Amino acid sequence: MAVKKFLKQVADLFDLGKRKCKNKKVCMEEAVARLQARQTELETRLAGDQSDKARNKLAKQLKVVTAKRQKGEKIIQEMAAEEQPPAQP
């Protein structure tokens, strides 16, 4: 998944609207932080007493948010690897 596509999906997830970002790494870090907060919120709500239907819905949302956060972290790691100059022997 390309960085632009990922950022668009995360923006849609949080209904932030479409905005241009000059520093993609900073935007990715913000998006991952928001996803982490959302994941924590969903885990807390899932731990509460709720009906099976509500728990299943929350579990599905949690699965999606977790996958997107992990993908975002992977992209950030790839960006960091690209920024580092190659080691000289």
C-alpha cells in the first residue's frame, strides 16, 4: 500500500478531511499515534460489559485499526531506512 493511499484511508477513518502534508514522515507518525489511541479506546470498550453483537462489532473495528497501525509503523520504518545513508566499509 502506498503512503498516499494509507494516509487517505486513515484520514477517512477519522473524518479529518483531505489535507496536504509537506513532511510525510510526520504525517505518518501522527496517523499512527491516532490509530494507537483509537486501538486503546476500542480495547477499553471491548473489555466492558456489552452484548455479543456489540462485542463482535468492536472486535472487527479493533482488527482493522490494529492492521492499519501495524502497516503505518512498517511504512515509517521503511522511510527511516531510506533516510539513513549507506554504511561505508
